[in-house]
Amino acid sequence: MTTKEIPVAKGLPLIGNLVPLIQNPYQFFVKTYQKLGPLYRVRVPGRVMTILGGPEANMFVSQKEMIDCLTTYEVYGDLVKELGMSLLVALEGEPHRRCRKITEQFLSPDKIAQYVKPIIQATLDFSKDWQLGQRVELTHLMEKPICTQLALAFLSTIPGDYCEDIITSFSTIVKVIVAKGFQSRQGLNPELHTSKYLTAKKRTLAFIQEIINERRKAIPVTDNPDMLDTLLTITHADGQPLTEYDIFSFMALPLFSALDTSARTVPFLLYEILKNPEIHEQVMAEVNTAFANGIPNIEDIKKMKILRWAVMETLRMYPIGFLVQRYVKHPFDFAEYKVESGQIIYIALGISHFLPEFYPEPHTFDVERYGSLRQEHKQPGAFAPFGFGAHTCAGARLAEVQLMLTVATLLYAVHPQLDPPTYTLKTAFFSKDSPIPLRVKGGFYIKINRKSPLVSQPSLVELRR
């Protein structure tokens, strides 16, 4: 029987480990792992947090027997209740498998190939009003083009002014969930009762319903159906069509996904490319080749080896999903300790990203890590930007393509440079204005050096509304 006490990280009286968690939680979790091992506890005012981390933890939580031990509804159930829709991240067991099976229809390689043009089109539209020599701040601008990309790709529609509502409602709810995970205070959160949030939520839900209503009245599309066309024809195993609630819930996929991942990762990726002259030159050679005959296709994208490695290295060094929460439904033993049921635990997936035994000089941006001679990311448990186990991000493949296309299009369309050229990016953690722990500190500016004719060409995508 396991009886050892889980070690606790040293901290200060009253506030415990709060200061290093606010200053640089990634560094704190890594260093504590190196001292205490893959299972430990940290203290913040009012609560003690149990942390699993490192490659051992990444591999452990991916085991099939852990599916019933670690659940997500207790973490994300408030999100489900607040939006009034079912979400893949909060489902378990058979409902999760059924929902994921349907979702994966829209994330297959063939479908992703069809999303290339919409993603490029939305990125071109995003940059069309930029002028030569203009200084553009990217940190807070990427949510809108990312949201538009996916709405255009999945739903053949441009959300327009609704983008702001979608961003506001989603980011507010996520911020509340993240804050709840680090605070002992329970009860109603004032963020969910502001007029700004309530208006944004109402308009977002109305926008989704409007798209569904309009599509039901339209002539069915059989040649190249988009996500909503398909949802309206899908039936369950018993032959019954999806309910309105089901369809409404699936619509959240293209509207909400990537707002807290791809949108936050693009500035980091673009910065690292522009900051490293050799990588920049190699990526531009790939970009120019891909766009040489106009809009590239998925086969052109697959040939962009250095850009893909740059995406992977960015996901390693700037992991948005460094820490995920799970509820312990059944107790389990790990690393000679027992983890009791009835608590939220925190899985620090990104710890392995910064271990020198896996990635020599882990704080150096090095795209060659992913080449055939090294393949550092293929070591067991070493690379986890999209999670492990049953709740691994279903859209991981699409996210990589989306990041590649977004940055490749910006590089080709406007030839940006850092402004000032000597700019060094700084990161910050946790903010009252951001639901995501990791963000760019201050502004991240680029200067527009060229406008490609592609920026002003007619739309590549047929809209359905």
C-alpha cells in the first residue's frame, strides 16, 4: 500500500508559491520537477495544488486505464452550462467517443486540404488595408483573422462584426475557468454579469442560430458540403438525425477553437522567424516556392519543411497548453504516491519541453531538433503541445496547418520585418485582460515592406450567406 506523503514545494508563509507562479510558472514547474520529481504539491493562498509533470506524467496520463480515473466535466462543466451547449472537452465515455468521431470527419486530411484556400483568403483580407511602411501591432489582432479563417473554412461564412462578440464571450468564459483553477473563491463571477459579456454572448448564440436557420431553408449542397451541410444530414446509430442541441454544439468548433491557441501562437512564431536571419531566409525560400504559381495547395504546404519545424519549435518553447486541469474521479498510484479522488489536479504537460536531457539548450530556438538526424520530439513523453490521452486535441493537425498558412501568407503578402529590428520579445504570465497564462509582454510590432497583388485579388471562396 502506498503511504508516502506527496512532497510540497518550499514557499513563503501565507502566500506559499504564489510569487514564482505569477512571475514565471513554466520555470517554477520545471525547476520544482527537477528537485521533487514528477508529482508534487504547491501552495497558493487558500489552497494546495497537486501537480503531475514531466515525461513520466505525460506517458502515465495517456494510458487507457486512466480514462476512468481522470475526467473533465468537473473542470469544464461551468462552460457547458454557461453556453447552453455540449462541448467535446467536457464529455467522457461513449458520448465523448461519439462526438469525437463526428468531429474527426471535419478534421481528416482530405477536409484539411479543402481549408487551405479559406485560411489564406481570410489572412489576405486581414492584411489588405495595411499600407507600405505601416507599423502594425500583432499581439491583440490575431483573434479576428483566426476566427474568420475557421468560420470561412467550416461554415462558408464570414462572421464580420460578430467576431468581436465571439472573442469576447469565449475569452471571458475561459478567463473565469482559468481563474477558478487558481483561486479558492467559489460562487458567481462578476465577469459573467457585465453588460459587455452578456451582449456578446447573446449575439454569438443568435449568430449561430441564424446560420443554422438560413441553411435549413437553402437547397442542400451535395457537391462540396461544408461542416453545417454535413451536420444537417448526419444520423445517429438508431437512424435519428442530430438534435438542434447537437448541431448547435458542433457549431462551436469552428467559432471558438483556436482563439486561445493559434491566435496566441502566431505572434511567437512570426517573431522567431523574423528574429533568426538564417531561418527567415530558409522559410522565405519555401514560401516563395509555394506561392510561385498563385495560391498553394496542401501538397505545396507539405513541402515547407523548415516552416513546419519552426511551428513545432514554437509550440515547444511557447506552449499555450502547458498546464491542463483534470478531476480525479477514482484514486490512483503514481510515482510511489497515492493521488486521492475528489480533487482537481494539474498536469504540467510542458515541463518536458524544457528539460535539457530531451532538448539540449532548451531555451534556444532550434528548428533542426525535428530533422531526421535528431528527432528530439519523438522521445517518449517529450513533446505535448496538444495534450496526451483521450482528450488529445482533435484539431492538432489542423492547428499546425493553420499556423503554417497564416504566417506563410503574411510573409508573402507583406514581407514584414520587426519594428524596431532590434526588438526582443518578452513574455508575461497571467493577466486580468487575458484568459491565457502565456502572452507577449507589451506590444509586438511589424513593419509592412511590400504588398503582394494577392492581397487585392477577388475572393477565392464561395460564401453561403
